Amino acid sequence: MTPRKAERYDTTEAALDVLMHEHDAGVLGEHEDDVWYRYRDGYGQAALSVRLPLRALMTYGHRETLVFFDNLLLESDTRDELARVRQDDRTDVAGLLGRVGGECAGAVSVWTPGAERPTTATYRALSGQELSALFDERHGERLTAAMLESRQVMSGVQRKLVLRRWNNTWQLPLNGAAGTHIIKRASGRYDGLVANELACLAFYRALGLAVPAAHAIASEDDSTEPTLLAIERYDRIEATATEATSTDARSLPPITRVHQEDMCQVTGRLPRRKYQRDGGPSVRDLAAAIRRYSVRPAIDLQDLLTAVVANVCLGNGDAHGKNFALLHSASGARLAPFYDVVSTEVYQSLSPDLSMRFGHSYQPHTLTTDDVQRLAADLGVAPAKVRSTIEQVTTTLQQAMLDVLHATTAMVGGEVVVLSRLEALMRVRLPSVAALARRV
């Protein structure tokens, strides 16, 4: 929507307060079925998004506003449950964020006008049994109730909750307080999902790629494999503890929010357009965004290339636009650590296709030298750079394979069948990908 049309919105209607790094940044409002956003007069801190630059007295219209704020919300049936509990429409972005927008990805938070914003972050300790109960699939309303109590939301499909880890206990942030970890529950439809993600993150780490720390949360029933995975948030920095050893909220070290935006937000796609086949970002789009916004584009482009090759080797067909992000700091924007890295190809019910084309192709098992040449063009690098990266990735993964799989087995406390399937896939895929470099 053009700025001229956006200026016709009635910006006197009820609006939500939007904070950025705890500063009053602007207001998010609704006009009939549209949403709009405007920065507050005098606000001079960081912009919410590269697509919402600071402009005095300008109202951003429906499309630009929706792209940023809808991508903050979750996409799963938990969104439907949240809307049902609060008697909202699942498409009412402003209404939903008004309920749960106190703790989001990045440094943004959303509050209803006149709401009392807490001056001190508070938390409620959870026992292991209480944590398991929140993720019990038979009682999905418990997770929704925790989100509402916490005023938090994280985008994505998996059932997840933001918690704080302190003194070896898990704590639920209350009323928009910041958390340090994302807890995800594996879907019962896909066996060994926790071990799968742990292994793939370890393979990325072996390649020198930045990934968040992660660990499995042991099941209350020691006879079953873990279904909960704890991921340390890279967009939160916890101050070093000095005197406090108590779990009392008043003595907890403060947590600083670091801003990020996913590549759907950066490239102007709504969450339903996260896959390239549906109009979502491509490798070329990600490379263009890195060149335009990153303060270290050469390094970030190399990391992107390494990840693209690794995804083919690992069978990760779910590396879509929302699974890449820019992380903003005082020194500028950089490609964020990689997250949600999983081998989807080990599950027969899922498509083996890639989320983004590798060169000309979505099929990882039919790649040719033409695809390698096209990938180089999409990234704006020489084909020799792609060739050397393929050699480095395939060699490193081959060398690390058994160590990573054995270490992951130890982490989850026993043999997991999915890791055997991942090993079988890699033993076939690594030689075929390595051969591409020799033919270029």
C-alpha cells in the first residue's frame, strides 16, 4: 500500500503501543480490516525493520505493517487455540499481539494502551512435572494459558514456549518479561525429532557455522526418548550474575533484548509465503539482502553458501525464509546464527524437495553442474567458490559424521532410529554432492 493511501487511515482509532529496546517506538492500529503503523514523534532509536525505516509523520499501510507484525505471530494450531480462548479471529494480528506481544522475537514488544508495564521482570518457577504438563498434547490449553500469563509469542509451527533458565531451574516469564531459552516440543508424527535437530545443529557447528546452544530435556519417564528441546536464544543477553544466587526475581541479572528480523520480514513476505514455491524468498533474495544490509557481507555470504550446501547433504528440506534472519546490534546487521536445522528427508511422509532452489532445482538427488553454476550466479560469487565450499562441506561432514551421531545418541540417552536413517542418507548423499565439485 502506498504512503498516500496509508495517510487516509483514521489513526485516531484505538492503537497498540509498540516498544523497541524498551523505548516507546510507535503505535500499531487497525482501520476496518487493515492495519497501520506509525513511529511516535521524536522517536530516534533503531527502526523496527529495514522495511519500516524511520520517517517522521508517515503512516505505513496495511501491506508493510502486516509483513512485519504478522511474522511475529505463531502459525500453528496453537494460534487457533489462542484466538479461540480470547474470542479473537486468527487473522486479527493486532488483536492477538495485544494479548501476547509482550515478549516476541527480537527487541519489539506490543502493549495495549494504558496497560501497566512492569518495571521489574518477574518469573514463576516450574518443576519438571509442571514443564512436561504444559506440553502435554492432550491438554493443549495449558500451553495457551501459559502464553497468555507470560504475554509471549514465538513464530513457527512447532509448539514452543519461552522460559528462563536460572540456578538449574526453569522459570516462566510473567507479563512480558524476557526469557533465555525456547522450549520446543517434538511432534508425535515424527520420531526422534529432538535427536535429529541436535545432530544437525552439531553438524553445522562442525562446519564452523554459528548455531545456538541446545540440549534435550529428559523425559519424566526415563524409558522414553526426550520430546522437549531447549534452545538458547541468541537474541537475548543475560548480564553476568554478581551477588545474586537466589531465585527471587528481584535478584536475577537483567536480560537485554537484541533485535532480529527473519528473512520474510526483510524481503517483504507474509508468513504464508515462506516457501519459495509459494512466492517466498530464494537464495538470490537472501544474498541480495545480505549484500544490502550486512556490515560483513563477504563472511555472511560464505556462511549462507555453506549452509545451502549442508542442507542438501543433511536432507534439510525445511530451510525456508523464516528460518534465516538478520541480527541487529550496535555495530550493524549480520546474518543471525542458524536455527531450526532438521533433516526432513529422513521422514518418508515429508517431501524430499528443498525449500529453496539449489541453482535450478528443488530436488537434492538430481543436482547437476548447471545447478552449481546457477547457484554461484544467485549468490554473486565465482563458481570456484561454490566448488571449494562443496569440497569443504562434504569432507568435514564425512569426517564428523560418526562422532556427531555417537555424541547425539549419548545426549538423548539411548539409541534413536532416526539417527541411523540420517547416517544412511549421508553415506549416499555426501559422495554425490562431492562429485559435483569435481565436475564443475
